[in-house]
Amino acid sequence: ITATTTGVSGPAGAGKSTMAAVLARDPLVHTHFVDGITWLKFGRERTGAEMLRSLASIMRLDPVPPHDQLSSAISAALAGQRRLLVLDDIWTKEQLRAFSLLAAEGGLLGRLVTTRNNELAGEHAQTVDALKAEEGRRVFAGYVGAMGPMMPDDTVDDMDYSKPVYRSLGCAEPSELTPVVF
């Protein structure tokens, strides 16, 4: 097997990209994909061809080949590698199809797809549901290292837990948080 695809699908805000980020940082995943993990953020507006060109640039294919030779040039560069491509926020079949022909002859090319569309997630898909409020607070608290009194217990629904969480992140309110781009 030179290529395999796994998908994670679910509604907006369910944690698909967060789950992919956790997996991408996992030491066991790095042990399996020794040549690296490449994160590509799609969204509605980006085409598959545009993202293939981005991948070619990330892989330092210089000059970037013409579109009709792009998939084969990227596959040739991937030959023998064990690499994971995270295809985050796939919206269309066209976006996914652009990456379906890529392979790493003599190696392994893993593809982890995040999408809202169950059909695009593929046959090896995992579906995630949106978290309930309390589950979301627990996940967020664990993510930022918040413990104890910083987070409310299950019986307190009207407690404003956000201020101590934001303070733990070094700011007074959400607008002061800096977005992180992979």
C-alpha cells in the first residue's frame, strides 16, 4: 500500500481540526510518518489545483510543474517517503479528487481528511458530534491546562468561567487571543 485515506466528519465546531492537530502532534504518529506531516488548510474557496501547487511549493519543487504534470511530480518527490498529509476542511469532491492520485511509491502516503460532509470523509471515516456545553468546557480546560476552581462543576450552569480561563491565557477577553495558523 502506497497511499491510504482516513476521514473525520462532523458539524462545524465539533472538533475535527482539533482532533487532527492532536494526532499530528502525537509522537506515535511521528514514529509512523518519519518523513513528516504536512498540513493543508482548504476551506470553501480554495481549489484542489491551488492546494496541489501549495503542496509542491512546501515540498520545494522548483520550478512548480505545470498543472498537468503536478500530481506525478509530487508523487515522484514523495517516492520512498512515509508522510502524512492533513487535508483540513475539505468542502468539495474536486478538492479531494486533486489529491487522490498522489502516491509515495516504495513508501506510505497517509491522508487525514477533515470535512463537514460525511460523503467526502470516505469509507474509513470517523464521525464526531458537536460537544455538549460541559464536554466542551472540560476539553477546553484540558487543552489550556485549566484545573480545579477555574472550571465550574456540573451543577453550576450560570457561573462565568470564561474570565479565569482567559486570564490563564494571558488576556482579559477573547478578542485579545491571537489566532494560531498551522
